[in-house]
Amino acid sequence: MNESERQPSWAKIKPYLVRYIPSGKIYARFRAGGKLIQRTLKTDRVSVAELRLVDFMKQERAKAEGLKAEARGKMKFADALQIFLNRLDENYRLKPRSKDYYKERVNALLKSWPGLKDLDVAKINKTDCVEWAAKYRKQSSASAFNNTISVLRQVLKIACEAGARYENPGMAISRSAIRLKAPTLPEPGKFIELVSAIENSKVKACYLAADFVRFLAFGGFRKNEAANITWGDCDFERGEILLRITKNGEVRRVPMIDEMRTLLERLRAEQREEAPETPVMKIRECQRSLDKACKQVGIPRITHHSLRHLFATISIESGVDIPTVSRWLGHRDGGALAMKVYGHLRDQHSTVMAQKVSFSKSAAVVGNPRACHAL
């Protein structure tokens, strides 16, 4: 076979996309920083390749920006920040709301540190960082402060990776201690009054709002979790509810307490024709109804999330151990967070239980001295 009859090995199929004909695999081919980049996208499907191409190009061009800065021996904070933002957009593990939150922290950092974007990263020292932190700490919450210094550290780490500086001065800033407050929650009697106030408010969907409040309180669900529970997720035979859409992406099961079963049986009787994939709740939020009812009943304002705390509190006060409650809530830390938030309830329960321990009332000990020795 002569040269003119030889079949080509590569075929261009889209801008920046070529197919290697022998294997059918698609490769990305483009220039970043003046260098030709060619790498497999590990697929033979054009639609998949196009999606992967976008992320791959962003990643390679961000690297090229860093290499340029390294070659110049100089990098502005704005250059490192842009790489950080590119990586943030490419991070598929983060939810959109989390990405938006980090961008809010970026804006807070730039607003509280005028002129930071134009500074040469090599000239930012520990003193600069500590002085900025001392001022910003006074005007922000501990959580916002800690997340903002996290952004600063990550941006400066990028500068270190690019060779624009040797050490990360952001590490000189100490984090603020976050003190978890015990949630202010209504007593069981007040909760019943609260639900009744919502139900009797005579506004549109007041009954739906009251049932949504009950649903959140009886199951300890997050608002978004509750809104996505369908009738097919409610297993009346096993007495549990399946949560498929959760904050951490892990499926979990929550037992039906008696009040929850009563609520679901009533709702199912009212919605006999609903398909298994139909959501149990007809609304996704009811904060206005909650606010109005709290004022009417005379209790501090509570939110949808407060009802999750209420479920945990009632469960612990009823004798359920904290690790079990933690699993019901969907925590992945083995109960560490729940212990911080609800540990005082365990201590109170322990104190009450201690009152039941008595040597003098023990017939076995008092009536048999040898039993004492055996102890």
C-alpha cells in the first residue's frame, strides 16, 4: 500500500475534539499557554467528550496561567485568585450553593482588604495577614471568618504552587472558636399550640403548612429532604421512611414514631389515588406560617431547621442514645456533632437516672452482707 492509499489515523469531529480512528476514542486537542495539549477523554461518545472537554480546558489553562506567573517570577493576588475560582467551578464534588458561598467569601475578603487584588503575592507577609484578620474578626461571625481565611489560604497556596512565593503567610492567622448554642425550642405543649395556630389561621394552604410542620418535627428531616419524600418511600410494614435525596448524598432510613405513623395514615387515606412517586408533602416550605404562629403562641421564632432540633431533643429526652439519634439525622461523624449540640440533655438525663440509684433501698445488699463483699 502506497502513501496515498494509507488511511488517516485521526479525524477532526468538533472544535478541539479529534477521534483516534483505530480505537474510536476521542481526544482533546487545543493550545494552552502556547503549548499544544492532546489527551484522551476516555470515551467514544461525542456528547460525553464535549462535557469533559470544558472542564479539561479550564484545568489546563489554569495551569498555564500559573506557569506563566512562575516564568515571570511574579504573580498578583488577582492571578492566583482566578486560578482558585477556576478550580472552584471545576470541582464537581461541591454543590452549586457551596460554590456560591465560597464566592461570597471571596467578595468579603476583597471588600475587607482594599487593594488586595493588585498586590504582588510575594510581598504579602504574615503581619499583613494577621492585621487584616484582627480587623475582620470583629465584624464577622466565627463561621464566616474561618471560611474567609480558608479562601485566603487556598489562594496563597496556589501562589506557592506556582513558585511565586515560598511559604503561605495565611497560615499565621488563628481560626475563631465556634461556640455552638443550645437551640431554643418550644416545649411539647407549646408545639401542639403552634401547630393548632397554623391550622386555624384561615389562610390558603394552612392545613398543608400544619402537616408540613408535623412532618418535619416527627421525622427530623431537613426541609429539602422532606419535600422529596414520596409515598413509595414510606414503608408502613417495616415502620420506616426512606430518604433518597439527602445533604450528604447518602440514602438513609428513619423510623416512624407513633405520631408520624398517625400523620401518614391520615394523609394516605386522604390521598388514596396518589401514585407511589408522588411527594407526600404538597408544599416545600412554610416559614411565614411559622413566624405568624410563633408570635401568636408567644414563643421565640423558630425555623424549619428548628423542627429538626426539636425531633432530636424529644428523642434524646425519651431515652434514645445520641449515636442512634445521630444516625437518624444523617450525621456521618458517629455522633460528635450531636454530642456538642445535645450533650447537655444527656447530662440532665444522667442526673435524673442517678436519683434512682440507692444502696439503702437495695434489699439484696442490705439483707445480705456477703452481697456487698461480692461487689
